[in-house]
Amino acid sequence: MPSAFPPGEPAPEDGSLPDSALEGMPGRPFSVYLHVPFCRVRCGYCDFNTYTLPELADGAAPEGYLGAAHTEIELAARVLSTGEDRPVSTVFVGGGTPTMLSPDALGSLVADVRDRWGLAPGAEVTTEANPDTITPEVAAQLAEQGFTRVSLGMQSAVPQVLRTLDRTHDPAGVSRAVRAVREAGMQVSLDLIYGTPGESQADWQTSLDAAVALQPDHVSAYALVVEPGTRLHGQVRRGEVAAPDDDDEADKYELADEVLSAAGYGWYEISNWALTMDRRCEHNLAYWSGADWWGIGPGAHSHVGGVRWWNVKHPRAYGDRLGAGRSPVHAREILDEQERYAERVLLGVRLADGLPVAALEDAGRHAVAGLVGDGLVEGRAAVRGRVVLTLRGRLLADTVVRRLLPG
């Protein structure tokens, strides 16, 4: 089942934000996330806020969701209205499996965002998709609806690994989906997972080689995390499968970086590689740089000007609130300056561009020399005034963050 909510404080029922969050807002980048909470099958490792259609009553099914999402877009435009233009830099449709909805339905959401705020020139518009939902016809229709990028959940090229993850697609289908996306004129990203129980180093090599052979614009590779409440967590707890091993996952990360680097991909965030700078995921960079974004949909999270909030999770509760003229927000938190500083360090250090040494507080600046000496931070970058992780530092990023932040 989906993970539990973080703690927070009650939010206004009209969705309003403090004046401090809106101050200076037109000058800050703005993104929109659209959460589509539907999946054909719930994967055993997934704790995202997703639902199979048999789990939902009619009112919470896709038709009801679309109406509610359009209503929240209207609410967001009203709350953020300042009388100044603020075009959207990136739109990301995630899930779930967004392509369970038709391209026309997804396009209607993007069109609503465009009509409310406008899209910045060259705006990145992405949808996630399972490979088996993408045909040449669907890809062409997505491009017609304004999508510029598709992120495919490849996960692995090894059938037994896909079975362990409860993925339903055939590895051969990934190639067909990539071809369809590319022929439709969109960029393509592949998502991979390593550390699945039973996955050998040779299996992971096979997946990396298969991904590189498809020549995507972008690759994400994430270590499997066994989340409480998932089917995989129960299997591990009962001893039916082995838990992921930290050393094994570190070896697989190093192999990913070696294979992707040799194929011309450069890392720009710990888990992300792109062929060129202009093929990075700009939407995720907005998250990592602390930009503003509004998350539309059940369980979606948002951030504007140091205020973070999250919607109620169930599609029916989400729709009921909006239908009654109320905000769907479950709770929110207002970050103080120290919390915002800690977040800037936590996120900024993950980027290949690094973190300015001058932006650190005294304790952090004094820690940089020791991190260089321990091989966790690049010495040449530190001389230039940037904190940039070495390969070893990427594997121990949490340690680096702890040493940069005050005790």
C-alpha cells in the first residue's frame, strides 16, 4: 500500500498560501506535476500512491479523476494569481501509469495548464509510461498533444528480474516503445532498477548493455528500496527472498556509471545520466534546485516559496473535496530558514554542478577539506569553490551531507 503521510499542520480549506510564499514568486521558475494514480497491476516493490481499477468505485475511476484534476488546476491558478505572467517551465505527468489514460485525456490536462499559465518557450513536457502501453499510434498522439519527452519504466532487460518486480512488460517491448517515441519526435528516457533479489552482476550488465544499445537521451538508475507495507517487504520479512545487499548495490552503481560513461552519458545527479546537457530532465532539476511546483492529483506534493503541502491520497476523497469547493490538501509545513538551508545542501550536493562552498555555513566550509582528504569530494572542484562528489562520494552522499550540516 502507499506509504504513510509525513507529519504536518492543517492547511486552509481554500488552498491559500502565506504572503511570504507568494512574495517574489513571478521571478522564480515554476513547474507543474500531474499525478495519475492508476495502474493495471500493483508491482510488489512499489509504495507509490497508486490503485488498480478493481480497487476503486466508479466515482474514483479515471473519469472522476480527470474532472477533479481540472478543478485543482483552476484552484492553483486562483491561489497563485499575482497579475503577472508566470509561464510554466516544465510539466511532468507521473503515476501510476499515466498512459492508462488516453493521449487526449492527458493532453487535456496539459492544455489546461497551458491555458491557465502559458508554457515557457521550449518547455519540457514529460509523461511516464510502461513500455507495453506505447504503440506508434499512441506515441504520435502524445506528440500531437504537446508532449516532448517520454520516460519509460524499463527497470530490467532480464525476464526473471522483471517477474520478481511484478513487471508485466516483455523486454523486447522496450525496444518497440523507444522506436515509437523517437519516430514521433520526442526524447526518450529509460528508468532502471538495480539490486532486485536474485539479480546477479551479469543480469545487471545485461540490462545496462540493453539500455545503452537503445541509445536513449537519458537514463535513470535507482537502487531498489524495500518499503514497509509492500508485497516485497512481506516476502523479505518472511525469508522468501533475500533483502538487497548494500555492497552489491554499490558494485552495481559503479558498474552503471562505468557502462554509461563509456557510452557517452554524463552523470548530472547521483541517479541520472544524460547524453548532453540539453537532454537532462529539467523537471527533476527544478525539484533539486528548490524551485516552485504545484502537484495536481491524489497524494501529490507541492512546494511554493518554502511552503510544502500534500494532497489527500485516495482518489474518492480527493474528488469529494474538490467537488465540495474545498482544497484537497491534507496537511502542510512551512520551512524555517535552517530547514531550507539543510534542504539546499541535501539536494545541491547530489548534483554534478555541485554546491558553492560560499553558500555553506562555517561548519560546512570547514568540513570541505576533510571531505577532500577522505576522497569524497573532488579536490580541483573545491579549489574552484564548488563541492562536487567523487564516485565514492556519490555512494556515501548521506555521509557527506551529515558532515556539511551543523551537528
